[in-house]
Amino acid sequence: MLGDYFAEDTLKALRRLLQRTPVYGAYKALGHYPDYWYWILRGRPARSPHLLKQKVVREYGEKFGLKTLVETGTYYGEMVAAMKNRFDRIYSIEFVPALAERASKKFARHPHIRIFCGDSRVVMSEVLALLQGPALFWLDAGYYGWVGMQGDQQRLSAELEMILSHSYPHIILLDDARGLTGQNGIPSVNDVKSHIESKFPQRSVEVQFDIMRITLRG
Ligand SMILES: C[S@@+](CC[C@H](N)C(=O)[O-])C[C@H]1O[C@@H](n2cnc3c(N)ncnc32)[C@H](O)[C@@H]1O
């Protein structure tokens, strides 16, 4: 028992150490395939693996002919890395300065990638102003609680309104749709769906594999 705790603590400490090194992104990416197969073996539970998320982002980019990707929540830059040869331009917004700095360095050799540091709710208008046509949005900035960061419950709806009211018919993918619980002031999936579809009648909203997809009707 004590041995188990020790092993777990040691693993955690090792991971924290690894997180500080530049190879952590590559280490995480290595885990994407086992993670995907383990998810299949477990009968495809709600939390979907990163490889599946990458597939969905790639497919929506291709389906709607979108060459610009906007991401909220850069984290270790896994989605940016996976999409870097699929889009002509990638903008990613990260709140935690150390993560943003790390990603900026990581992608410094790729002029078509820009990492913004700040709160996505604030930085979103700056990014929208840069767009010259429709883009694919990958909203993944832990909207309803991200390790220790609670707070702005209106952030998601504010960003959705900004994107949907913008001059171009952007396509939106929102990760972790299961976070839309309909409890403690958080809207439910149906609340979001009916709000968007009534305010923006040309839009359709559906959820599959924990990803909300806001596309164009018809
Ligand atoms: C789930 S991770 C993102 C994973 C990444 N999109 C990927 O696919 O590899 C969530 C990230 O959102 C960031 N975040 C949380 N609140 C934010 C905010 N208000 N603005 C921008 N980023 C935020 C967190 O620091 C964290 O890095």
C-alpha cells in the first residue's frame, strides 16, 4: 500500500520534471495512439482521445475548405503541432504565460503560427480582427473549470456570440461538451443549442464524441 503511494508520487514527480523540458510535447504525442486504442477497448466512453479530436479538426477544416485555425487553450501545443501542415494560418490563445511562452518558442520556426498570451475572452476580438475570411475555431480553453482556474462562467457564451456575430461564417468546434451540465449556473447542451439556433437561424448545432459542432444549416 505504502509502496503504491510511493510509486504514484514518484511518477507524478517525474512527470512534473518532464513537463519542464522541451520534449514533453513529443512525449505526450507518443501517448496519443495507446490512448486512442485504450478508448476503443473501453467502449468509446464520453471523454474522447486527442487523436480523435485531431481527426475531427482535420475533417471539418477539409469539409468546409477552411485554411485558418483559431484555437483557445494552447496547453502544450499538441493540436497546433498536429495541424501545423494542414492550415495556412494558426492562431492559438493561452492564458498561462509560461505555457504561451513555451509554445511561442516551440513554433518560432513556423511563421504561419502565432501564439497569443491572455484570456481568450479578451484576446478573441484581437484575433477576429486579423481574419480575412471564414476560419475553423477549436474552443478548448477549459471553459467550466481547468485545474484550479474557476471563474468567468460567461466566457464561453461571450466568445460564441463574438464569433457567430463576426463578418464571416466561421465553423466552431467546442471540446468537452460534457462540461455543459445545466447545473450551478452552467448551461446545458440543449440550452446552448436552442439559444444559438434561435438567434442564428442559419446555424445548426450537434454534439458527437464530446465535441459540439456549430456549422451552417443546409
Ligand atoms: C484542455 S487544455 C488545451 C489543450 C489543447 N487545445 C490541445 O488540443 O492540445 C486547456 C488549456 O486552456 C488554457 N486556458 C484556461 N483558461 C483560459 C483562458 N481564459 N484563456 C485562454 N486559455 C485558457 C489552460 O491554461 C490550458 O492550457
